[in-house]
Amino acid sequence: MKKIKLLLILFTSVITLLFNVSCTQVIIGGAASGGIILVQERTPEQAAKDILIKTRLEEAFFSANYDDIFSKIKVIVFEGKVLLVGTVKNNESKEIADSLAWKISNVEEVANYIIVGKENVIDYLKDTRISLEFKAKLLTDRDISEVNYSSTTENRVLYVIGVSQNEEELEKVLSHGSSIAGVKKIVNLVIDKNSPKRKKYLNE
């Protein structure tokens, strides 16, 4: 069963990779009908690197400890920044996950938001609802390029990572998150597309 789950992860990663490298601009609803134009800030090459980082890290988690690490931690990668979110039983699992992330090639930064504690089924259901509602809000907002953001929710804390077009867009993104019932806190890991730090990273 564990091998089947790993194969499913690899298959999903490949499909995502094909989507990311096949387009940098998506039009929803058609240009003639005033559709929403989503501009992908990540280059196809960077998108491919991110998918590879995520895949290799999840493989490392799978090999290290399926029950305590792989099945408990969510991995999001955006332009070399790795976001780790989840709830584990002890500090050892948290430290192992962090160490494994830094060993993956092309990782520029690791944002470790793993917490030690017990999982709550009710919170899991609330987290799922919050994540779905947030993504829907971004996707239907004509002023936001939703493809430049990734997010997840853990214990009703909403984590947002990605690249914003400008300060105004980021404010709208965070406002959407704040408007969702049940959100306790928003962790903002978004960087401006014109940030000197980002430009330096892309030019390396």
C-alpha cells in the first residue's frame, strides 16, 4: 500500500510538471468574454525545479518514516523556498524533516512550520474547508493571478507562499484569507515579484 501511495505522488508530480511547463499564461472564460488572465511569474524551468524538489523531498520523507513524517507533513515549494507544515508527535520528527529538506539540491530556504502535538479530526475538516474556500476566492478575483500563490492550512492557521504582482494584490490576497470564518492566523511568505532578493535568486 505504501508503494502504491508513493507511485501516486510521483504520477501527480509529473502531471503538475507538464501543466506548469506548458504555459505561462492562462485565460479563464476566453478573452472575448472578458475572462480572467492569470500570468505565471515562475518560468517553466523554475516550475520544473520546484516540482523536482518537492518530489525528491517527499521520497526522502517516505523512506525516513512513513507514519511519523511522510504522512504528517505537507510540502509546498515555490522558487526554491520549501514550506513544511504539519503536526508530528515529537521534536525528532520535526528536526529530521528539516534536515532532509536542506539536503535536497536547489533548495534556497526552508520555512519549517511543523508543530509538535496531537492531530484533531475536527480541525482537519475545518482546515480543508478553509483551504478550499481561500483558493476559490483567489481564483474568482479578477485582480489576482492565482497561479502565483500556493497555500495550505494547519490547525486553522492559513499559510500563503508565492509571488505577488504588487502590494495591492498582496493586500487583497491577505484580505480574502482574513474574511474566511475560522481562520486564526495568516502566515505570509509571499515575496514581491520585483524584490531585490528574488531578482538575485533568479539571476544566480
